[in-house]
Amino acid sequence: MVIPASEPVPEDPLTAPSDATPTFQSPAAPRADIQKPTTQAPKKTGPVPARPQHKRPPVAVQSRNISRSLLTPVAAGTLTVFVRPWGEIWIDGQKRGFSPPRFQLQLPPGRYRVELRNPGQPTHVQQLQIPSGQSVTLRHDFL
């Protein structure tokens, strides 16, 4: 709710005092309803335990150890799948699509478990290596 500056701010009936005249105190004025503690906390004596020192090389030193392959972008590979008469395509346990028509997917380079499923037929499972920047084609007939 937005209230124009020219209008007074309405008071909440649940939190407003019973009389209509509000009272304000300056923040610098001491409050009479707050009592100061009469006792001080006891001082601790004895040796102060030393903080453990963790030896870490500076960030600049750590960055020199990063492999160049992590800093250069890696080209994705392409997986193309053809299934007859049709099939669901699952990659690493996640349903990714159907074929036909031709199914094509860009994937980061690596090894993948590809499952082709068609109810009433045994599931076809194959491990594929997708190289960087290259295409891999998988064909399967459930007939």
C-alpha cells in the first residue's frame, strides 16, 4: 500500500495505544524502563589458545596449476539416432526423445549409456563414446 506524503499514516488498531496522542522519545535520551546490569561479566584468565594456521598458497599460485584443457572451450559432439519402427531414447537414465524421425542431440564429449526402448521388445543398451567436435550415429531395428 502506498500512502501519499500529504496524508497521515493510518494506525494499526491492534498495535495502536488506547489514547490517540503518541509519545516519542529522542534516541539520545536515556530510557527509564531499561535497567543497566549491576554486575560485570567475570574476566577470563589464563593463556589464550593459538589460532590454527592454515597454510594455503595464494590464489594466483593455485591458478598456475590449472590444466590448459580446463581453460579452453571444448566442442560438443553430436549423437544421431535412427530407430525402426520407433523407440524411446534414454541417455544416462533420462528420457531424451523419440525416433523416428531422426533424433539428434549435442552432447559434451564423454562416455554415455544409451537405451532404446519399445514396449513389447527387449531394450537395446549400448555404451557410446562421443568425441569432441565429431558425430556418432546409432541405428537399431526392433523388427
